[in-house]
Amino acid sequence: MISKSKIALLITLLTTLVIVFLIHLKIVTLNIGYSILMGISIATINFLLFIGAYAYSIKKTNKIFLIFNLGGMGIRLLIMLLMVFISIKILKVGLLGFIFALFILYIFFLIFEIAIVRRSLEGR
């Protein structure tokens, strides 16, 4: 679990550094770069919430594991919805970069979530 999550977070860190570098070189405008970084941060927060719930529930009973991971999925979606709403309405991020980055990284992290859970449940 730890190695796959570290790989995902390392790729996210590298992507963030590339975006910041592109903003610094003025290849990407500040508004679009800020929007992309907001999308990256929301998707990363969602993944970190998964890692926390998963690490807590992996050694527990099957009932607790399902409550934390399936119930946690619903709670994480509500938290993401709230963060997206705040980002769009209050922080006025650019929609194109924000939605694109959020969607791509959400799918990326979802693949890692499935791989982490699948690998840990193979031994049960």
C-alpha cells in the first residue's frame, strides 16, 4: 500500500513542480496555472483522505473496513463537491484548467485506490 501511494504522491508532486515551473517561465498564464494547481490540490486531498481511512481500517473487521471505505467514499465525494463549489464560486478559478486537472487526477488516483485495495485483499 505504502509504495503505490508514495508513487502516486510523487507523480503529483512532480506534476505540481512542472506547472509551477511553466508559470514561472510564463508559458502558462497565472490564472490557468492557479486553476490547475487548485484541481491538483483537491484531487490530492481526496486521495490523502482515502489513504487515512484505508490505513485505519485495513486491520479491522470486514464490516469496519467496508464502512470506512464505502461510507468514506460518499463522505469524500461530498467534501470534494464542497471544495469544488468553493473554488468555483468564491475563489473564481478558471473552469477549463480546473476541471481538466481535477478530472485527470481524480481518475489517476482512483486507479491507484483500486490497485491498493485489490492488492491488500488478495491475501485475505
